[in-house]
Amino acid sequence: MLRFKYLIATGILSAFPVWAIASYPVDWGKGFQIAASPTAEKIHELHHLLLIIIFAIAALVLFLLLYVVFRFNAKRHPVPSTVVHNTPLEIVWTLIPTLIIAVIAVPSFKLLYFMDKTKEAELTLKITGHQWYWSYEYPDENIAFDSYMIADKDLKPGMRRLLEVDHQVVVPVGANIRLLTTAADVIHSFAVPSLGVKQDGIPGRLRETWVRINKEGTYYGQCSEICGINHAFMPIVIKAVSKERYKVWLEQAKQKFANADFTQRHFSCLGHTQTISGCG
């Protein structure tokens, strides 16, 4: 039934060509970016379910409003009703909202638990927000680098303004990736809409979520928590490649980004022990 509702809502959205869909923001875009992960797919399904429920409620309220206006106007109903209580009606309008909340709550909680963490992570990526750039660490590979936005004057043909960075995050397709977010100064928010990822980075805390990218491509995001004067200039670029290409990149990155001072330590995080460098 949920799948049927999802298809209906998708059909409604596709009927409007101005509702652009992409892996990055577009002019006049009103729809979702294409879902490129299981998390994003589930978020879209929940959204479409809520859209149908909201539309049904609005239609019902409009119908009742029009019915009352025309059925009980002064001309057709000159003698006002003196009914004060209607027990069956009160039971109905109490039970229906309760059922609606239950219908919304069940998939919502399932999605929250699904997004929480993965038990079978093949890769750990630590993300640190700074004013105003991102730092990334692959703790299991002894790789760490900073990622800055490319200024307008340095953009090359085909590059997207305010979205390109000097060093992209490269990850393998189909791998469960543990994401650990923190911040070095103020609260930042690591958000990539097409992957269904939005996690605040809080100074002194390490927050966990995960992602699995379904297909190769380049996915764009931005900081989504106002963090100072250059908040709008710290984009995120994640490049998903095949596992073979990822291994090649990994060997190159070890030479390019290897940090001699990159010391690892064990710590307890969210109920399990990990080997991570420099958690916030």
C-alpha cells in the first residue's frame, strides 16, 4: 500500500517539469534531488506518504467547511441548532486524529532507527566543521585533508559556483560508510540532500550516522547551520566511484594526504570502541 502511494505521489511530482531533480541545487527547483542512497529513498517515501495524508485532511476540511456554509446558512436554516454535545461525533474526531498520528509515527520511527547507525561499516569517515571549511579523516587509512570552496575567479568551465571544492571526498559505491561528525569552533551541519544525510557537528561531541551510495556520481551539499559570516561558502562534494577506482584513489591519497603527525587512539563512542584520530 505504501509503495502504491509512493508511485502516485511520484507521478504527481513528475507532472510538473519545473520541479527540477538533480544532485545539486538548481534554479527554480521545488522537488527533491534524486535519491542516491537507501536513506534518501526512505525519506522520500515518508514525505510522499505525508503529502497524501495532508492532502486528504485538507480536502476533508474543505468539504466540511463548504457543507456547513451551504447547508446551514441563514436562508436555508433560519432556526439555529441548539445541540451542545454529540458523543458519537466527539469520539470520531478523537479517534481519527489518533489513527492518523499512529500512521505517521510508525514509519517515522522506523526511518529514525534506520538512519541512526550501521553495524557493518566498511569505511569510517570523520568530518570536522571549521569556520569556514571542512576537514575529513579516513582514520583506518591514515589520511586527513581539508576541503575549501573554489573561489569564483578560479572556477573552470563546467564548474558550479559555490559548490566546488579543492579536495573532494571519495568513497566506494555500495559500501556502508560510518560518518562521524564534530566541529572545531561552532555548530556546523553536514548536509547532502541527495544522500539523505544531515547531521550537526557540535564542538566537543562526536555524532554518528551512516550512508550507502547506490550509484557512481558526484553529490553536492552545503553547511546547513548558520555558523558565521562565511557560512554560505563551505560546500561539500562527495564523489562515489567503483571499489576498484576507490582502491586506486586510496593509494594516491596516501601519498598526497598522509599525515606524519596522524596519531590514532581508542575511545568509546556511542556504545562501541573505534580507532579514530582527534575526535572533537
